[in-house]
Amino acid sequence: MSNAVKNSKTVKVGDGIVTVKGWVQDTRNLGGISFIVLRDRFGTIQLTLPKKKIDPELFGEITTLPRESVISVTGEVKESNQTELGLEIIPSGFVLESKADSPLPMGVIDKVNVEMDTRLNNRFIDLRKPEIRAIFELKSLMVKLLNEVMTENQFSQVFTPKMSASGAEGGASLFSVDYFGKEAYLAQSPQLYKQMLMSTGLDRIFEIAPAFRAENSNTNRHVTEFISFDGEMSWIESMDDVMAMIEEIVDYVIRGLKERGAEYLKVLDKEIVVPSRPYPRLTYAECLKMVNDGGLPLKDGDDLGTEGEKIVGDVMAERGYEMYFIAEYPEEAKPFYIMEKDGTSYSYSFDLDYKGQEISSGGQREHRYDLLVKRMEKLGLNPEDFGFYLDAFRYGMPPHGGWGIGIERLLVKMLDLPNIREAILFPRDPSRLSP
């Protein structure tokens, strides 16, 4: 029988002679018999080496390999009631693909707490841990689910520039780069481009791509580079249409992760609770009262901030809601492209909060050219700096609105992870630019 290349998930009793490949996770030498735990992407499998039945040279070489060495092993599959899989492999040969140095910079299976900096400095080792890798399997599934639900709702996927002559939000949170002697900026969001596309007939678009914020914040919820899921849709009647769409999308993703990501959730020992629908819709004014009643003295126009969001989250949790909208923020606190609420100092804007933390912001955009220019001037911006953007509004722009969601924030809150860096392969923050 020819050797079949298998992984730990597909090996079964009756396979005969197989070849498996992976990392040497652990070796136990018990005198007359040795055991090696071989790990691959899907799990582990036991190699059993009875000293009297294994070639002495093979036995000596394979049982003295350092942990985390990479090997390819050929052997016979045998039934075993001593292993989790109910089988073991008796090796008849192996190839050493790569010998690991010793000692390791950090353990893979050792039950020792390792500091975040050590983990991130050695991320290639950290990601060998099944529970760490499971986070990124779920993140990959999340992106797949987003593509599914957006396609079902007739959104087209787009890809906008990540270097631009101006920022979507303005201010000091822009990374500047030299662009052949000219000043350019890394994209804070695709905001300007996705609005421009609303004038083209591509009336429902989305993008999943990096975004950059030059904020000098060393917190467990801020990084300088993250993956943003942005959507924009035309022909809306009000911002309620946008909120309804986000609710459908988020519900689809959370349900999909709960059902299709069950094996990874089991590895993490996590259970996802699907938030009840419809998501409550609070106003900024209502939340301001909650915050003041909770002992945080904020006045109208103030940002709710991290502490305020937490107070609102606690109140909503008591009411049985983990997910909810906060709408109609003061117009002065929102970017120029947000539509003002007629006759008030508020705006057609909203945040989507999850367990007391903002994971998305959005709203109805100002699609009328004259009013858009007035908002820019009101907020101290020079319309001439946004000529390429404003041109799209001069020649027919439908009513539209949209949102941005930080997918890492969504995943972190869903899994109750302690730090957003847990959901980013190689995080970037003010003190980290490597690896």
C-alpha cells in the first residue's frame, strides 16, 4: 500500500501506512517505550516507539530531537484506547525537515504566564499555541461571513487607495509619508472614496482593508493599524436604513461564528451569546442622562468617552441587551460629511456599542453640495483641499449613508479577550513597529 499523506484530523484506524508532518510538541522517554506528540494545524497525534520493535538508529535520532523541530514521519496506524484520537502511529521512518534551537524563547505548551511583549516579540512561537491560533481562524471566518452577507445584500466589494493627498477625518491623527517629494497620508478610512462611489451607480459597496490612526494611545483597545470593514449605500430614506443593514450584517456574522466556528470556540473555551434583536436605539441625550445618573458629570456636547460608554453598557446589560445603537450625536462632534439634524444642534449619526464599547460608527451623509461645503467651513476646513471629493457632489449625488466597523474590536468583544492585540497577528502601536 502506498503511503498516504495525512494530517491529525484525517488519520483514522485502518489507514495502514501513512505519512504525517508537523512540529515535535513533546517527547516522553519511559525506558522501554517512548512517545512523541506531533502537532499540526488541526491538532496533535501520538507517535509510539516501542524500543525493541523500532530500528535503534531511528529510535535514537527521533527521541532526542528538540521540541518544536519539524519532521515528516511515516508509520503504521494502530488502534489505541490510551489516546484522545483512539489511535497511534508506529514510526518506520522519518525526515528531519528543520531542527529547532534550544532553549526556546518561550514555551508552546508550558503552563507558564508569558508577558505580552515577550509573546509579541516571538509571535511565530506564540501562534503555535492552539488557543492563540484559534482566534485567527475565527477572524478568517469572520471575513468570509462578511463577504457572504454583503454579497447576499447586493453589495460590491471595492478597494480604495491607502495613500491620499488628504485625510477623511483631518486633524493630528494622520500618518504623513513622503510621496516623491510631496506630502501624502496613510488612510484613516476609505470615507471620501466610498462616498464618491455613491455618485457612480455602484450604489452599495463595501471594503475590508487596513486603516491607520496616528493616535499616541497605549491602551488595551487602541492600535495604530487595524482592519476596517466599511460599507456605503445609496437611496436611503434615513439613517435608520443604515442601522437596519448593520444589524442584519452583525447578526449574520455572530450567528455564523457561533455555528461554524464551534471547534475553535471549544479550543478557546468560549461561548458566543447572540445579542437579541432588534438592537435598542438610544439617543445621545438619553445616554447622557444615564451617564450623569451613574455619577459621571458630563454636559451636552461632551464625548461619552470610555467611562461613559461603560456606564451605558452596564445599564443596558441590566436591561438584557449587549448590543445597542447610540444615535443623534451633537453635530459639532462629528465629521463634516455627517448630515445635521434639521433645526437642532444634533446630527444623523450613530455608534453601535457592544458590551459597553463602541465597535462601529456611521450615519447619513450630507449629499447636498452647498450644505456640505458649509459644514466644512463651519468645522474650519478649507473646501479647496477636498476638490477631488467635492466634484463628485456637484454632478448628481443620491442620498446615502454608511458605516465603519473595526473587525478586531468586534472579535475581541465577542470573545471577551483582554486586549485588542490578541486579535492582530503583528500589532502596531506607538511603541511597537517590529516584528
